[in-house]
Amino acid sequence: MKKFVEWMVWILVIILIMNASLAWSAGSVGRVGFINLEKAVAGTREWKKEFASFKTQFQKERKLITVKEKQIKGMFEEIKKQGFVLDPKLKAEKEEKFLNQKKDFERYVQDKNEEFSRKEKAITEKMLKKMVKILRKIGKEKKLNMIMDQKAVIYYAPENDLTDLATKTYDRVNK
């Protein structure tokens, strides 16, 4: 989840840098605001609520996966222990059953990972879109020429940090 948020932030940073370079080359640089976009989004009530729900679902699924994994390991241990005394035909049947269940389990885990990744991406995209609207509104109200992500700059004046303002505005607008 964190990787996706970072990826989205970097895309926005690149866009902001391109806009900034255009503004500087046009000589229209004036007031610039800065934001830690990741922190601003993660600080919202909506993010905390969505992430708590997501985390709960993820932990429930992780417990189910752990139980299934133990069952499959148990099957493997049973085959290993009884392998020498089992009838070859029965052993082959057990091994085939084990391999099929192991394959099904691996597919299940992969599907769940993809499902949770999609959910995380959808939550992040939805919230980033809302945050961008908030930032545009703040930029207009404060008569800023641009707002840049703090990751894109080496130094910025702390009084130009809009992170807390963006989080509070987001929470107020998205009750």
C-alpha cells in the first residue's frame, strides 16, 4: 500500500516539477506552497477510517491463509512420515492431492494479494483526487502560483508548508 502511495506521489511530483519549470521559464514565479502529500492524505479522518477497515480485512484474510498454510504443511509432513510404509498407489494419490491443494492455495494467495492491491490503489486514487481539489482551492485562496510536494525540493520555508492546512480542510470538506 505504501509503495503505491509513494508511486502516486512521485507522479504528482513530476507533474508539479514540470509545471514549476514552465512557470520559472516564463518568469511568473511568485508565491509557492509546499506540501507533504503522503502525510496530508494519511492524516485525514477518511484515510484513517478506510485504512483501519482495510487493515482489519487484511488481517482476517492473513489468519485464514495461515490456517490453510498449516493444513498444507500438515499434509506434506504426513506424506513424508508415511511415505515408506504407504502403498505406492495410495502414496501417489496423497501426493497428487497435496500438490493440487498446494497449487490452489498458491493461486488463492496470489488472488488475494492482487485483490488487496486493487483495493488499496482504489482508496488511494479516490483520496488523492479529493486532495488535489482541496489543494487547488487552497492555492486559489492563498493566491499561490503553484504548490509543490516537499519531496521535490531541497529547501522550503516552513511558513509555506500547507500539509496541516490541507489535512484540516480535507476533513472539513469531506465530513
